[in-house]
Amino acid sequence: MLEEKDSTLSHYQELLKTERSEIEKFKVQLENGQKSLLEKESLLQKKCTEIKELTSRIEELTKRKQSVEKREIAVGGDEDVNTNEMSDEKIEEMFQTDVEESPGELVKEELQQLQKVLKEKDEENVLLRKRVIILQSKCKDEPDIAQLKAIIDEKDMHINELMETLTNFHDDQQQYMDD
């Protein structure tokens, strides 16, 4: 009978230990998920600002290009009179348009890459949010955790009382056998 009580008590102690360890694991997973979610959101915000800056640069470059093209058209009308003359300004404008086109293309490529990365981060962010929701549902709400802790403490106290009773019983039995 004593062995049965000992095994029952040890069984309850093991159950308590596993419940506590699972609760701690869920808490750690939840905290890690929330941290990574915050990191991904901040990265996402940074990428959004970079995209806005790049789009404004693209708009600025396209405006410059259009103004240069307008100047070339205006200068082109004057060239009919003097086709053999090319001033230094015209030559510089020609090279500037070539230079302005290449950064615009680079910016567009960079923008496309950033948009691709942004989409990937969005998808990862959605997955992390789902994972946090799952972990939160597993971990339950704070009142439930507090209630579970109270139950565990109560069970601990009951197990300690039973252990004390068992040790007293063993001591009494040993004294009886010694007498």
C-alpha cells in the first residue's frame, strides 16, 4: 500500500514537472515569436521608407530627363540653321542625358529588388503572425495561466502534505518494528 502511494505521488510530481516545463517552453516560444515579429515589422518599415525614397528619386530623374529632352528639342530647332556647329553646352547635355538614364535604370532595378524583398518579408511577417496566434492559443490567456499556477501550487502543497504523512508513517512503522 505504501509503495502504491509512493508511486502515485511520484506520478503526480512528474505530471507537475512536465506541465511546468511545457508552460515555460510555450512562454519562450511566444516571446521569441513576438521578438522576431517586431524585428520583421521594423525591417519592413525601413524597406517601405527606402522604397518611397527610391520612387521619389525616380520621379525626380524622369522630370530631369523630360526637361533635358525639351531643351534638346528646343535646341534642335536652332540646329537647322547651324547644323555644323555644336557648342560645349550641347555636348555636355548629351552626356548628361546618358548619365542620367543609367542611374534611373539602376534605381528602377534596385526598386524592383526591394519590392521583391518587401513581398518576401510580408509573407514571412504573415507566417510569423500566424505562429504567434497559434502559440498564444496554446499558451492560453494570462488569467488561465494564473489559474493553472494556483492549481499547481495547490497540488504541490497537497503532495508535500502526503509526502510528510508518508515519511511520518515510515518513521512510525520503523519505530514499531524496532520496539
